[in-house]
Amino acid sequence: MALEAAARRASEAGLGVEIVDQPFAGEAANAGASIAERLLAGGHEHAASRCLILGGETTVTIGDGGAGMGGRSQELALSAARVLRHSGVALLAAGTDGRDGPTDAAGAVVDGTTWEAVAAAGRDPARDLQHHDSYAALASVDALIKTGPTGTNVMDMVIGIR
């Protein structure tokens, strides 16, 4: 129902909409790159704009290098930002419950300028991604989405607009 509601709103806004039937899963960084590549690949040849809507839940595996702060939606978004550089694509990744990991953010919105903007803000986005410090990276460019608790928890969602 959450995906269908998002699709209705996108359609009302005049976007060509595709709901992806297969839930996204796996490592958040890998999912973010894969979804961004799918957005860049095109589709909906007859639509002026394309909206790709997905639901699912990823994981973040913390290695020996320790971790910064962030959640799976934030890590997915930061990883997608690397792929989306210099494109006209925007992507929102967020938890429907309004909270992503141990943070006060539901997720983030990124676009073709985000990766370089994080670097221009004095951060190393590749290092932040590697050390799972997506919150700090995305906060540095005001890309975090903070909704507060929503009272529902059905899935994480990704909405990409091309």
C-alpha cells in the first residue's frame, strides 16, 4: 500500500511511474549503487520524467574498521550519490517509521551534485561510506530527511526521479 500511495502521488505530479516488484535487499551500499545504475539506464521512453519506486530492507555489515553513525537508508543514499554524480537524477531513501538506524533521520535525499557537495563541505564521502559514517556526510550538505516517528513501520522505501 505504501508503494502504491507513492506511485499515485508521482503519477498525479505527471511522472511516468514504475513500481519494482522485487524488494531490494542485501548490503545497503551495493543496493544504492544498483538502484542508481538502474535509474541512469533509462526506460519509460515516452515519459518526460521517470519515477522508480522500490521497497525492501537492506543491511549494513560493520567490519573491523569500526563505524561512524548512520542507518541503512542513509548508507544506501550516499552510495547512490556516488553513482549519480553529474546526472539529473534524484533519489530519496528512507524508513517508513521515520527513523534510520540509531539516528534522528528517516533517511536522505541525494542527487547528481551531492557527492561533490559533501567533498566541498570538507568531508571525504568515499571514506565516510567505507566507515559507515553516512549521517555526518549527508548532514554536511543538509541532505537528511527528519520526519520524526510516523507510527508505522512497513518497509524502507526508495524513490528515484529521473
